Amino acid sequence: MAKPKEITDVEFDREVVQSKTPVLVDFWAPWCGPCKMIEPVMEELAKEYEGKVRFTKVNVDENPLTASKFGIRAIPSILVFKGGKAVKQVVGAVPKGELKKHLEAVVA
């Protein structure tokens, strides 16, 4: 089953920046209510885009270096990377349709 993969500051470059496939990164924290609300949406999208987009999540409390590197000030923050660069950013718990729109732009 496709689920977003938890990654750390140490793994970020290898898992995201060096990936040949577009990568969605969900910056979240366990205490964040809206983060919990979008978790099922992320799992659905991970299944729908399996093989086209990799889904990862970064706990901002445990991985402050990556969060600060990308200027994450509010969570959930979702960044979509393509070719090692952040090309899309969404802040807050947004509807599945809005996330799909951003993903379609990078897989097209």
C-alpha cells in the first residue's frame, strides 16, 4: 500500500532533491490538527499517483533544518519538487482537488 514515507533532515537530499520522480513533501507535526485532517487525503493521492509522484513527510519538530531551509512557518505546508527544486507550495489543509491540480502540473 502506498503511504507517504517519513524522511529526516539527513535523508532529504537523497530522497527528494536527487529523485528522478517528482516528490510531494508534507511538512507536518503530530500535534497539528489540520495535518491530521489531510493525512487520509495524502494516502489516497499516494495510491492514485503511485509510480508518478513519490510522497514523503517531514516532521518539523524532529527535522528543523529542512523546515527552516524551505522557510516553513505554518503547517501543514506541502511542497512539490521536480528536478530537485520546489516548484509548487500549498499551505494549510486544502481540498484533495486543489492538491491534484498541483500534482497534475508536475506530472504532465
